[in-house]
Amino acid sequence: MKRLSGVIMTLLTGFLMLSQAESQAQTKERAEIAEHYTWNLADLYPSDDAWKEAKNDLAGKMDKVKEFQGKLDGSAADLLACLKFTSEIEKKFGRLYSYASMNSDQDTRNSKYLAMKQEISQLGTDWNSMASYIEPEIVKMDQATIAKFLEQEPGLSDYKMYLHNLQRMKEHTLSEKEEKIMAEAGLMSGSAYSIFRIFANAELPYPKVTLSDGKEVTLNQAGYGKYRALPNRDDREKVFDTFWGKMSDFKSTFGEQLYANLKKDMFYKRTRNYESCLESALDENNIPTQVYTALIENVNKNLDTFHRYLNLKKRMLGVDTLKYSDLYAPVVKGVDLKYDYEEAKEIVLDAFNPMGSEYVAIVKKAFDDRWIDVYPNIGKRSGAYSNGGVYDVHPYILLNYNEQYEDVSTLAHELGHTMQSYLSNIKQPYPTADYPIFVAEVASTFNEVLLINKMLDEIKDDDVRLSILMNYLDGIKGTLFRQTQFAEFELRIHEKAEKGEPLTGDALTEIYGDILKKYYGHDQGVCYINDLYTHEWTYIPHFYYNFYVYQYATSFTASTALAEKIMNKEKGALDKYMEFLSAGGSEYPIELLKKAGVDMTTPEPFAKTIAAMNRTIDEIEKILDKK
């Protein structure tokens, strides 16, 4: 069953890596974007007034939860009545929060929807406080009583996973009064990220820079994402120097924001009696901490493969020294893969054909029924995400589409999230519809593999193949190595905070810089890192998501293995995968993936991904040698 904090985290589950591109529409106001390229939030509520009416109606019903207090161990019927009521309340919260949040994301400058989001968040804190007795009461029940209730009341089967998980986490559940205090702490727990989000997206005075062609451009987050990939090396370096110079001016502010978030994590770790913040974050989904640490260890052991990729990029760029500012540059001259949005839709639909007609039909519905907000506009939240938090409507996708191949890949990625949310919501009862964060990126990166396979099957031109193959390697760099680099940084700063060591902006920059230079082989001469660029940590919103980023890497290795089975037409592989997409949170994530056909407690998925990376490098080198 979802607790409200889980409902809101579900909305973060699909918030993905920042978009690396900016559209030509970046200077447009939202009203200038054609309606059919915007999402239809009227599917949630026909108007703001309807939202307010629904919010007030919900607020008037919440008190009823108090009627169940002290009665949960009395009978199976009483327990079921309470859990069903709680589910209905939290389902409505998900809808209300989504409407306010997505409206706010359309234009972060608009204080109206920010205020609405604050209203529903405050109401959520009130609800969590009212319902805070539920889990302590259930935890006090012994397993024999719960087993008896499950046998007596078939309706409780929807909550079997939830009840089992509470018993498993019994030692970390507090008394009723303490849980009430923990619920009230929700008033401030999200403040650090909220401040970061507003500052980084709406109020930070981003710099302007004049390029070699005389064009002056603004280096906001989307602008940096676009102009760091310019073909002119001097322009790229100017973009990097100017952007990170400005970010370094605010390192103290960003440092305090991030440190405040670390203190929040430590608060929950200490009060719930965990050994570490990492254990606290992973235990909710029953993920062993060894999965996290093994990922970091495996990636560090395979940095030679990563350095092989970097040396390949150096060769293709024809530079004496590869610089960090070169990493997003186009490496194949004369190939500019551009696809307008209508073309992108056809490409991904064709790429998804191996998944069967049901899968493709749902994706078409997402296109036709305006589930997707396509283009950037002034004030719009940067990046891309899929929001599957509205159980009885449909998921939504936010994009910032810029007609690059990478944007086609992002569309495919987000549709993976959307398919998992849609299928889980229609196949699972509400209490088990919310899939664990650990598997959230499997479906999305799986779709990227389908896309790359389609493109390589059809494209024979050497230069275009080189461009696509390098894009695939860039994806492995960004998803496996870069996200693990982030995960290592996140682990190190939490460990230092837990030891009481200071974490100023300067300290965070030093920690990040050491890890960055290690991954990119700075000291070995593989890739030169300007000290100014070690302020990159200031730019990453995922550091506020409580040990989220490692799951990009683990999911990528899982999806690589699963896609290989389906593309090879292994018997039963597709059926198992579709069952996985429909399973929601009906089992723990490690078990969900085992049933799908991949065991994340073994090194096999990681080894398959490294092998695929080396095969791709081999193919690129053969083409280059031929040329």
C-alpha cells in the first residue's frame, strides 16, 4: 500500500536525467505552443475550481480515519475497512498532487500552481499525521494474527505485500506518538529540494555568452545542454567555462541546500534505527546494500573499458588531448541526425513492434490522447519525466523536444516508464500498483535498446552507423558510468555527514572533483578535467532523491540482458517481460526481475553490459580502420 510520502515519491520515480537539448521554441511562451503538442490535464480535473472542490472534499473526509484507531487488531473486517479507506484517500491525493505539480512544471514562474502544490503537500502532512497510528498498530500484531485475518477476509489479499513488509521492517517502525512526529516532519523534509528546484529553474541569474558566429545565447540549464554540444571546440570550452563559472559563484548556496538534504536523510536514518542512510533508503524495497556497493566496485574495476570509450572519442574528434568539454561534441562530421516530432513518433512505434500489438496500441493512444507535453517554453521545468502517479486516469510525459536523435531516445525512454505505469495500474489493485523504484528504470532503458536495434538494423551508411553506435556508447557512459559516479559521490557525502564532517560548497566540490577525475582518467591523461568543472554537482537534481541514481545503472544492466533475450526470440521471454511490466509492486524488486529472467544478485547482467560495450567499440574501430 502507498503511504502519502510514497505517492509523492512515485511522481519523482519517473523524473529522469536532465535533457541535453533545447528546442528552437525555447524563447516561446506556452500560449504559442500548438495545443496538440501539450498534455491535457483536464483529464484530471476540468478546471482549477474543480481541483479546489476536490481538495476541499478530500479534506472534509480525512477525519474519518480516526474512527479506526485502536480497532485494527479487533477483526479482519476492521483492518480491511481501514486499509481500503486509506487507499481511497491516498489515490485522490495522487491525482490532486499530480494536477498541481504538472501545472507548476509548465511554467515554474507561475506562483499560483506552486501555491496549489504547497496546499496539497500541507494537506498531505496533515493526513500522514492523522493516519500515523496505522502502521504502529499493525506492527504490534503478531504474524499468526495477520495470517488468520488474511484467511478470514479475502479482500485483505490486496494488502498482503504491504502487511508482510511492515512485519519485515518492524524494528524500524516507531510508536504511535513517534510516528505522528515523523509525519509532521514532512512539513520540512522536502524544503531543500523545493528551494533547489525554484532557484535552479526560475531565479538563478544564468549567464549569456557570445559564440564565434557572433550569436549571443543564454546558458540556462537547457541552453547549456544544447550549446555544450557545438561542433566548434572554442565555443564548447567557452560555454563550459562560462556556465560552470556562474555555478561556482553559488557553490555555497548549493552546498547549504544539499547539506540540508543530507541532514534530512540522517534524521530519518537515526530516528528509524538504521546503521546508515544507505541502508535506510534501500530497506523500503528490501534491496541489500551490497547491490549498491557492488555496482560501484564493478564499475571501478571496469574503468579501463570506460577509458577505451574515451580514447575512441579522442580518436574520432582528432584531438591531441581529450577535454571534459569535448564529451558532448559530435564525433562524426557531416552527420546531423534530426527528426521532427511526427517522425519520432513513427520511429518509436516501429521500434516497439517486437513488443506486440497491445504495447504499440497503448503508445499510439498516448500520442493521440495528449498524454505528452512536447516542446520547451519559457519557465518550463527542464529535462523529462513520466508521471504514473494517477492510478485511475493515465500517465503523463513531460519532454523538452529538440529534434535530435537523443530526443527520440528520450521519448522512447519515457514511454517505457509510461507503459509500466499504465499496465501496472490497470492490472494491479491500487495497493500493489506502485512499482518499486529499483525497477523503475528497467522499462525505460529497455525501450532505448529497442530503438538502437531498429536504427542499426536499417542503417547501412558507415557515417550514420558510427553516429548511432557512438550515441549508444554515450548512453552507456551516461547511464552506467556517469550514474555510478553520481552514486559514489552520494555515498561518500552521506558517509562524511554521518561522521559529522563538514560539507561546505568547497568540500563538496573537492569530493566530487576527486571522483570525477578518477572516473575520467585525468591523472592518466585519458581526459583532462578543468577544476572549474568540478562544480558539476551543483547541477544535478537527483542528489536530492535519496540514493536514487544507482538504479539507472542497475536497471540499464537488467534491461540490456532482458532485451537480448527478447530480440533473440528466446521462448517465453516476451511474455515474462510483459508480466513484469504489469506486476507493479506485487513482489520485492529482486524477485520481480528474477521472474522476468535476470538475477541482479549475480554479476551476469553487469558482465553482459560490459561485453555489449566492448562489442560496440570493436565495431566502431573496424569501421574507422576501413575508412
